[in-house]
Amino acid sequence: MKRIETKRDHALAVKRLEQWMLSDPEPGDSEEAEFVELAIQIEAFERDAFPIPKPTAEGIAEFRRLHLDQSSL
């Protein structure tokens, strides 16, 4: 299986995985191992390409402020 290296590769891999999942595969499907590997590669690409930054004290305070504002609605 080709490694996911570009956003285009990623988009194609996600589409392929979505199509397989929508086909409602049976447990133990003959393609299951291939799609497990594909999901692992998608996750690895996304972890590198779209990192989630560590929260800052200011960001945490802002989140709490917004959350408290919404909970009082």
C-alpha cells in the first residue's frame, strides 16, 4: 500500500475508506486488513499535517469564559 504523503493522497484515501464503510462490510470482510492499514495511515498523516497545538493559559481561560457564557443561556 502506498504511503499517504500529500493532501491529495489523503483526500483519496479518506474517500476510499468512506466508500468501504458505507458499503456496510461484514466482520472479517476480505478487504478488512487493507482498510485497517489505510485508517492507520490516514491517522498518521493527519497527526503530522494537522497538529493540535498545546493549550495556553489564555486559551483555557477563553474557553472557560465562553463555556460559562453559553451555560447561562
